[in-house]
Amino acid sequence: QVQLVESGGGLVQPGGSLRLSCVVSGSIDSIGDMAWYSQAPGKQRELVARVTAGGSAYYTDSVKGRFTISRDNTEKTVWLQLNYLKPEDTAVYYCNADIQSRDSGMSQYYWGRGTQVTVSS
């Protein structure tokens, strides 16, 4: 069974930093794109950043220059470094990955359960 488990969220003051981690486990043949999404209260889930298996990264405009996505294919882990945090960054952050399961041989997108990030003074 494929699982994604996020960690690293918390309460931080404006201007502060956090580092989110997402570890993939289970019977896996390969991992393609990995991404972080955010969902603020009352809003839809939105893409924050995505990184390909080769390491190419994409960021939504609101986080460019502040957030950095990275991954380690051997460790099956993706990170999101959040710097210069703003109150509007407050949301649940979800990990998402395109994973080919060894059991089924099929690729599909999997989600973690999320980690709360709260930016407040």
C-alpha cells in the first residue's frame, strides 16, 4: 500500500520559516512528479510547487522567491522550504505524487493527509 506522510508544519510568526517533509512508502516501482498543494479555510486546494523526477521545479507566482521545493529520489522524499512566511500562507499543506505501484503496475496520483501551517503573530 502506497502512503505519503507529511511533517514539519506548525505555528510561526510572519517572516519566519518552516521546512515541510513528505516521505513516500510502500511497494513502488517509480515516482514521477512530486508536488505540494495548499488549502486555506473555505478555499479550494491549490498547487504551490511541483518538481519533476529530473529536478525541474515550478512555483505558483505567490511563492516565487520565498519557497523552495526539492526531492531525493533515493529517499523517496520531497521537501518544501517556506521562508518569509506571510499570514496568507496559512493553510493545510498536502503532498502529492505520481507513483507507479509495484503491485498494480499502474501509475496514479496519491495524496498525503496534510500538515497545518499557521502564520500568525
